[in-house]
Amino acid sequence: MMENKRSTITGLNAEEAREFHSLMVTSTIGYVVIAVIAHFLVWQWRPWFPSVKGYALLEDTTTIVTKLIG
């Protein structure tokens, strides 16, 4: 039988650790790219900081919705 020697804390050998690390780096980069794109799209839809007019668009939307509902 083959003896399975694991001397590290994680139980991975060097090759498995490199493979896992590359997967983690790729996943993290993908997550950050998707998060940046999502934040940019939300910023374009509704900026977090008000313009000179304030949140006028939000107030107009609220007025329109209340007129439609009630």
C-alpha cells in the first residue's frame, strides 16, 4: 500500500497548495471585478452623493409612486 505522508498543517502537499492558491487568487480577482462593475452600474443609476439640486430625482420618484398608489 502507498503511504500518504502529510507533514503540513493543512494536509496539502506543495503541488496541491499551489493549485489551491491559484484557484483562490483567480476567484478573488473575479469577485473584485464583478463587485467593481456592479458598484459602477449602481453609481450610474443613482449616485451616492447628491448633486447641487440634492436628491431631487428621488423626491420626484416618490411623488409619482404615491400618486399611482393612492
